[in-house]
Amino acid sequence: MTTVAVLGAGRIGKAVLAGLKRSGWPAEDLLATARRPERAAALESEFGIQVVSNSEAVKRADITVIAVKPQDAEALLEELAPSLSGDNPVVSLCAGLPTTFFEKRLPDGTPVVRAMTNTPALVEEAVTVISAGKQATEAHLRQAEQLFQPLGHTLHLDESHIDAVTALSGSGPAYFYYLVEGMIDAAILMGLPRSVAQELIVQTATGAAAMLRDTGEHPVQLREAVTSPAGTTINAVRELERHRVRAAILDAAEAARDRAREIAGEYS
């Protein structure tokens, strides 16, 4: 079995470990690293895996997953470079950092795969986009895909699209939570108890997402099916348009994309 090391087992790194365990990956073939002893103990207890030093992890791993914050990546790579063979793939989950960032700092020929997933990985509903660096082959992409399939859906895209992916699916759950938060506030304003409001809105969001997924219909078609002439929905939609909600979504996504590009510039 392939040995996988997850360096930086925070929220997303931990989700990868949990997904691998659920898919039947043997605990003895999973390694993790952690800065704090209490974090290491928690990972060992929860997953039954070994938590080791960064250098030991990469020496033993067939695939190394780097899931640290972008500002911590350069120091980590300097530490790892002497221990890497250059043959085994490195999978980056570092938002904003291109594969060239890793290729410059790792032994020549190291295959690098860039991945962007999102927090619904914690409930097996993630979407993960995988992109190959210059040295990564189709075989390396398939290896990386194995890591993320237990978390939800996977897609292969050219790396030139990753900043847009970061802005949409990477940051996207926050946009939905923001909308749901506003709808719950509206329900409370109209006199509904918070618990009822949350149940109504969360189930409405879940049902609407299922309709989009299962019917294959365009969002416009599904919206129009709810929108009767001179009815309640069209009045609500008019207010959304008056407040330029659609334009705000476009601006928000572009702002997230631009920040991803800025991160690449800051740390490259």
C-alpha cells in the first residue's frame, strides 16, 4: 500500500486523513506531522496513526501532502528538501501557491500536484480540483486523485484555472453561509424562532442544491419555476436586483481570485 504523509494536519489536512481512513487506507500507511504535542496526541488517538517529524515523514512517504498556510510553506520546504528523493510526488493544498513555487525549492524533477479542495470535505461533499506541475504525469495525478475521492468529487483542470477555482469552490462555501445567515436573520425579523428559521433555511438550501444537482436544469429554469406572475418571488427577485446582488457576487469572486494571485506574488 502507498504510504501517505500529511504535513500540517489542520482542518483540511485532517479531512484528508479522515477520508483515507474511511476509504480503508491502513493506519500504518498514514503519517502526519503537528507542531504542538497535544495536537499530535489528538491525531494519534483519533486516527491510530503515527505523528512524526517532517523529515521522517517525507523519508517514509510515497506521497507527501503539504497542507500548511502559504506563509509557512517556504520554511517547510527548506527543511524538507534534503530528505526528499525527488521521485515521489508532492501534493500541495497551499492556497495561492503555484506548482513552480514548490518546484524551485525541491530537488530537481520532483513531481508536484496542486490541489484545491473545500471544507465540505468534512462531510464527504467536497469538490477538489487537481492540476499537474511540469514534472507530474497522468500517473501522479491518479495517485493524487485517490487521496481526494473519499472527500467528494474530483476534477482535473489546467493550473491556469486554479485561482478562479479558489475564488469559487474554495471560498464558495462562505458565500452560501453568508446568504443563509442573512435569510435566518430575515426569518427572525419576521417573527420566527431561531431554531425554526435555521431548520427551514438549511433544508431549503439542501433541497435547492439537490435540485440543481439531480435535475440537470439551468438555475434560471429552476428559479423561473418558482416565480409566478405578480407573485411573492418576483417581488423578492426585484429587490435582489435593485440591490445589485448579482453584481456583488461577481465582484466578490473576482476579489477572491485577485487575492489568490496576490498571495502567489507575496510568497513566490
